[in-house]
Amino acid sequence: MTEPARPPVPPFTRASAILKVRLAEDGWNRRDPVQVSLAYTADSAWRNRAEFVNGREQIAAFLSRKWAKELDYRLIKELWAFDGHRIAVRYAYEWHDDSGNWFRSYGNENWEFDDNGLMARRFACINDLPIQADERKFHWPLGRRPDDHPGLSELGL
């Protein structure tokens, strides 16, 4: 069974790669693990830090654990490079733990898509930086980042 396409589909142009990155950011900021997992192939393979995740069921379980720990999660992604079926992004997200300690996590991801625009492979490297609440830069209501909120480059990140 062929899955429906998830535009934009490869091969990517600069404009379609930027859109794909923003759509991924929007999905993750909604923090719905099952819906996010549908952007990936049924057999998608991930490396996230030192954890290896395979398939939508594991992706949804991983994201459920992640967002239960990383509270008030807000993410910004930015296109780094693209070619054919691949996109590289840099990103940062802010969150706090259940003790109220704030963090800004910085990362890079390499993505590979199938012909239908579903992500087949995702490789993520992430570092966490403890911050004070008054050092936060991501100030919008939970959910999608507003179009007028600065991106990473504009924030000096």
C-alpha cells in the first residue's frame, strides 16, 4: 500500500526545503506524538542522541516520553542545507523539568525523505544548556511559533 504524499516532496528546492523545515517545526511544537509520527515512514530509523528508534510506534512512544519530561517545550528549526532527498537543519528548543529548571537545547539533524515526502531517516545530535528563566528567548503561547516571532538567526542563536 502506498502512503499519501506529504508535500513538499523531493527533490527539494530552497523554498520547498524551508517549507518542509517549518512544517516539521510546527508539528513538533503541537506536541502530539501520534500526529508527528505520521510525518515519518512506517519503518523510519532515528538516532536521537544515544537512542535508536525505529518505526512509528517507537517514534510516538519516544516523543511521549520526551514531552512528559521536557515541559513547556518550544522549538525553532532553521534550514542549514539541502540536496535532492536530504535536508540538514539546526535548531534550538527551550523547556523546563518538573523542578522548574530551564534549559535551551541546541541541535543539528540530518533528514532523508522518501519520494512521498515522508522522513525515512533522522540523525540528531543535541546538547543541553542550563539557563535561567529570565534568559529564555522563546516567548509565545504553547503551540505553533507565530510567523512574526524571530527565528534562530534573528535571535543570535
